[in-house]
Amino acid sequence: MIYFIVGDIMKIICDTHVHSENSFDGESSVSDICNSAVEKGINTVTITDHMEAPEIRFGDKSIYGNAKKMIGKSVSDVEETASKFDGKVKLLKGMELGEPMHFPKLTKKALEISDFDFILASVHNLKDTEDFYYLEYTEENIGSLLKSYFEELLDTALNADFDSLAHLTYPLRYIYERTDIKPDLESYGEIIDAIFKALINREKSLEINTSGLFKPIKTTLPDINLVRRFKELGGKYVTIGSDAHNCKDLGKGVEKGIEIAKICGFDHYTIYEKREPKLIEIWY
Ligand SMILES: [Zn+2]
Ligand SMILES: [Zn+2]
């Protein structure tokens, strides 16, 4: 069932990609994030701590911390905190599921940890490779890395269990930061279209991740041209997320992300509760 939240075009701001201290790279408690949401006038926060499913293999020895324990703590923190902020902030229970297609059995285990409201699917690293954050980029390797990245994303979009595809074009965040090379995505047009069509056919969302606005790339991930293309092909659902790792960044750029959705022809953006899409009318 799809719910429509409409009214007098209220300004409703929802941030559906937020990390707490229960992510290896997160800094703030769930409670502090909620206090910050009240201060900033953010209506809904979905906590999406990292679950790099392949890391479950390593238990306490994972460099990212014990994946199952950390996501278990994230879930219980959200459950305990939600009622304290009842009527002030809607707090939802999500997970950023990394590399869901690398070890499908581990991914299944991760999804069984709780009755999540929302699952974001990410590809942070290619199979048997480090996170794009750690890679060195050269003229020679960028093309093949991006090709493999889009191929893995297509597999994810076609086959994984998730609600929204996170930060499409993630490697560009680091390529722009560390090199003078500005990859031309035109040669990947066909595979990006295939990713969008898979999302559309499976009624999944595309995430507009606003973190890139504040990095050298200075665009959302994906950028406005790709969001427009998703809409042209028949895209129905977009989620908006700051990818904040602390209170300071909570909601950062979300209004801009909503504006981009509107410019691209979306009248609503989407949040998920119990893994069902709820449409939020855009007030512009
Ligand atoms: Zn991510
Ligand atoms: Zn994230």
C-alpha cells in the first residue's frame, strides 16, 4: 500500500540517510541526532548505520567493527529513542547494506536482524577490492573501475533486497577529490539506463545523496542530469539523504536535494516505513 502525505503543501524535511555512532565512521548518539533534528526542524530521520554484509565473516576482527553487534546496537538505540521523541521527530529504523550481492547468504542474515523500516543498498567496493575511498586513481584505471562499479550496481539493482539505491556515482566523490580527471559518464549511459530501468521495474527508489554538494565534486550523487534521466525513463520514487556522520551534517543539503527532485519533475519524494513507500509532497 502507498500512503500519500499531503496537506497545505507543508514544508516536510526528512533525512533518510544518517549514520550514528554505531557506524565505524559515525560520531553522534541517536539521541543527540534527534535533539539536533528538533533544533533544525527536521521531521523524520532514518538511521542507516553501515552493514557491510561481507564483513560478517570477520566478526570482531573486521576493520569496520563487528557488523552484527553494531547494527544490533543501532536497532536497539533507535527503538529506545523513538518513543522519547514521539510527536517531535519521527525516528525510523534503517540500514545501509553494503555490497549485498557479494555474499547473498550473509546479506540474508543481515536483513533478518530486525524488522527494518528502510534498506539502502550501496556498493562501496568491488568484490575483493578495498572501498573506493582507499583506491589510487590514474588515467589508466578509472575507466575500468567505473565500468566494474556500474556492472555491480546493475546486478544489485536487478537482484538485491533493498528499497533505495544509495549514492549512485559514489567513486566520483573520490576521483574529483584526488585527481584532475573529470570522467565523462556518457560512455556509461547505456548501463546507467539499465540500472534505472531495473529500479523502475522493481518499484525501487533512487537516492539523491546530498553529501557531494559539500565535496569538490559539488553535485548530488547522482547529479541532477542523472536524476532527470531517471524521471524521463519513468522513475517514480526518490529518497533524499544527507549521509551525515554527525549532528552537524544532519539534514545538510536535503532541501537542495528536494529542490532537485522537483526540478526533475518529481512532485513527491519518498520515505519508507516498514519497507513501504510513503510519498511526501514537495512544497515548492
Ligand atoms: Zn555509503
Ligand atoms: Zn552512508
